[in-house]
Amino acid sequence: MAEFRIGRGHDGPARVGEYILGSTTYATPLLTSSFTSSDSIIAYGAMGRDEPLSEKPMLVSLPFVSQLDEFSLPKIRDNDSVILPSLISLATISPDASELVFAYQQEVLSRITPSIDPSRTIIRIPSVAKPESIVNLTEFGSHGAAFSFDGQLGPRDFGAINLRSHLPLFMMTLAVGRIEPGLIPLLHYTGFDIIDIGHSQEAAANGVRLWKNGAEKIEIGGGYRFCSCPACAKLDTAKQEDLLNILLEHNLNIYKTIISESKEAMRSGRLRWLVESTTHNSPAHASLVRLVNRELYPFIEEFSPTTGPDALPVIGSESYNAPVVRRFRDYVASRYSAPDNKPIILLLPCSARKPYSDSKSHKRFTAVIESAMSGMESRVAQVILTSPLGLVPRELERIYPAGQYDIPVTGDWDTEEIAIGANALVTHLKKFSNSSVVIAHVSGGYLDIVRAAESKIEQSLIYTTPEGRATSRESLDALEESLLELKEILSISGGPRTELEGIVSATADYQFGKGAGKVLVPEHAKLKGKPYRLILCTVDGEQVCSYVAESGTLSLTLAGGRLLAPFKRYWVRLEAPNVKGGSIFAVGVQEADYMIRPGDEVIVINGSDDVIAVGRSEMSGREMCELNRGRAVTIRHKKE
């Protein structure tokens, strides 16, 4: 019996889990090889050729035979996992050949079923398979699928990752072939659970020492790069016959180090950053990562949490379209609603310190706004221009990733950054009335964004940085003067402060979709608290939500869940009438909204559509529906 259990935690499609073969449990992700095994390396071998490396269960590959009548099945240990054979010679002829491969594997499966339960098998996926054919693999009854890589980081390797993205979620995934150490973080990130390290032996046999970002030819007596590993300490006194074992030990250490680094990066929420850092390994590697970013965004975004680490490094162009970054831009563009009581739109530069309002520069901006507006600061819509998020409305400055991203602040922007910012600005300003006035209190690259968007901006536009620096005394004086003039020209008068309402309403729209803010914060709602700290919102005397500054998000109460339930968004339906305990597991979920991402605030309903709980999702909505194990929701409030 083979079983794959997916564990708790996400960083994109990357996952941790348990691969259970009989009484042996391997923690995934793990490595596989045909020449060694350990707790972190499961042995791999061909039936009839390779002997078991230990008493532990292994992956056994069945050979191809041209005549199935001749197919015989020697004794395979009860707990070994079985990889079905492929028609390698046919699989590269045409796309139609993939159907022949699947048919052949199904026939083999039918012949071995009396001896081996289908749940012990792993299907080989031809590189030319069609994505739609992957969805139907559940008919095999197999627990996993194997994808082949050629190590060129070209179309075939991207094709393998693309096909993996269409695999049923419960299946274990195996990457086999020529896999360089530097590819491991990307494979882990895109959801591969077991990774072949056979290339370490091939490289050692050719006198090659592998590194995370390349390789090095080693010759006895020649010069070579320093390495502190125990194996390489023997190089200085090694003989030619020792070289193979020394290099093999070193290469294995490299693979083990990188898979360990990848696991730790996932635990700390920095796996995406690690993947981006590997793009400097080679132009081919950078191209593959960019292709994955562009073509597989829906797949990666679906499993990317909506909360994250305290610091999110955003360093190069690979970060411009990282899933959490692109999703933020999409949500602001599609979900943010412009308040109708803000006739002035103030464009400001970002700051290195997050949230912006805690920085020295933004405290200066705030002081000028308060001085000029005299209690009517809430009539000014503050918009922070930044890369690569495009822009951040002041109300959303604490939400992930706006409150956590970390970029080099130099003032120099490349063409792509300016285009992203300009497009975001044009889209954002279309939400406001044409009678509003835009003040651009920006310089450097921020000014380049406004200039690039200027021809498409329909409002009047004022620039207030004559000296080129937004924080200079002259620029701040110009900003104050412009605000004072506009307050008089636009006849801006006093009224109730709406800052708290704006924060909670905008956050509700961002989290739950457009319109949610008006439901949670109607005109008669009462709010108390401090801006960007804890804010409590009550409707008709009942608390509906609270704004939590640390995350920049809303936590719902049952009353808030009942208000949002008619929107039919971010809901999880249970088979049971009520929630017992502090968690909901996937096995108990009947249906769920596919819009749910890990970390989202969700509303739990029963078969009668009664709101019975609210809490935080631990997996995507699709995972809740397709998986039979794992924590789906951590409950915050439930109906007693």
C-alpha cells in the first residue's frame, strides 16, 4: 500500500507531505537515486536490473516489453512503489503517441493488478501529452505521476512543469531525468514532491563537480575552487581512482544542501525569493522562470497565500510579475472603489520603511496635509506610487504584500517598472470623478510614471516638486500652497471624519470583492479605534468585524459573516450542520468557493445556508474540494 499525504503549509504550489510505503514514512519533498538511499533519499531502481539498496521501500521501474504476452512480473517487495513503463521510442513521434503510452500503461496495469494494487503505481507522463488528458488520470487508481526532464531548460522541461500543473491535486509528483542542482527550488516551488538526482553520478563519472549555479571540471593535480565539504578535503591527496567517489559525495552534498535550503525557504515564506535568485544561474534558467511566471500564473497564484513573511524581498525584474505582486495589482484595479467624498487625489512616492505612514518622509507629508486641510484631511485621497505594485491606496498600505515588500530604493526605474506604474495609475484615476484634481507630489522615477500616464489622465493635474525632491522644504511648501488653494476653489467644507470608514471599507472590498465594504460598513455603522491600529466596526449594536493592523486585514464575526453570505463569495460548505472543534478538515468539506486562497478570511455555511462559523483558510478552495486530508479552515468564531 502506497499513500501520499499532503501536509499543512503553502508557498505557491510547493507543499510538504508524507510518502508512506508500508511502515516507512518519507517526508517530502525528497530526493531519489539509483545508487544511494537515506532518510532524505528514496532508492530508485529498474526491475530485474537493480538490487534493493536497503531494507527500506523503494521506487521500482517496470521495463518496456514489445509483446505484453511476454510480460512477466518477478517478485516485487510488498511495500515498493511501482513506476509503470513507457513507450519511449513512440512518445516523441507525435502528440497522438501519448494516448498510446497511456493505453499501454493501462494494459500493463490490468496485467499486474492481481499481484500489485493500482494504488501502489506511478504513471509515466509523456512529454507530448495533452493537458486535458492529464485530468483523467484518476481512472488508473495510481497515487502518483512521473514527469521527464532533459536538463536543457527549454520547451521539454517547461512542458513537464506545465503538464504537472494539470495533475489532480491529491497525486504525488516525481521529476526524473537530467536535473541540475539549481533547478530544485523551481521544481519544489511548482509542486514536485520527489526529485531525481541521478545527474550527480553522471557528472562525477565525467570528472565534474556540481554547484548550485554551475559545474566545474576537476583533474587530479589541477587547480580547483575551494570547497569546505568533507569529500573535497580529500582532493589534495587523492589518487585518480579516488576521484569518482570524492566527486559523487560532493555532488550529493550539493543536492542535499539545496533541497534543505528550499524546504527552509518554504517554511519562512521565502521560497519564491529563492527561485528568483536562481535566475542568475544561466540565461536558459532565467527564461524558464519567466515562462513559468507568464504561462502558469493562474496555477501558481491559486496556491499563493494572501498573507506572508514580515519582509518580502522584491529585487529584480523576476519580481515584477510574482503571483502575490500581480494579484495585488489585479485586486486594486478590480476591487478598489474610489470614495465619492475625496475631490483631491494626492500622488506620493513610496518609502523604504513599511508601512509608509511610519516613515519620516510620509510623516512630513501628513503634517503638511493636516496643516493645509485643517481637520478635513479625509477629503484627500492619498495614493502611493511604487514598484512593482504599481500603486497603493493609503487605506491599503498595511495589507500583504504592500506592508511587507522590500525593494532597493534608488529613484531609478526601468522601462517595465514605469509602464506597470503608469498603467496602474491610469486605471486607478478612472475610478474618480473627472472634476477631481490630481496633485503629483513626486520626483525621479515616480515623476516618470506620471509623465507616462499624463496624456490619459482626465483630471486636472498639478505638479508640486519644483526642486526635484518631494521632501525638500520648497516642495513641501508648494504642496501646502496647492492644498490651501484647492480647498478654497473646490469649496471643501467640514464634515464627519471618514478615515476609519475608508480603511475598513476599502479593506473589505479588497478581501471579499467589490461591494463588500458597503455591506460591512453601511452609513449607520459605528467605528471606534485608531487609524491603522485596531478598529472595531459595529452595525445595529453588533460587532461585524475588526481591522487588525498587524496584517492589514479584517477579521469577521458571525454577524459579519451573515452580512456577507448573500454575496456568495469566500464560502465553505460543510456536510455537518454545525462545527465541532477549532478546525475544519478537507474530508468534511462538501463544497467551497474556488476563489479562496490560503490565508483568506472565509465564511462557513451548512447545507441550509446558515452561517455557522468564520475563520481563516489553510488551503485553496479547490484543495478543500479535491483533497480528503488536511486542515481546510482554522475557526475563529462558531455558532454554539
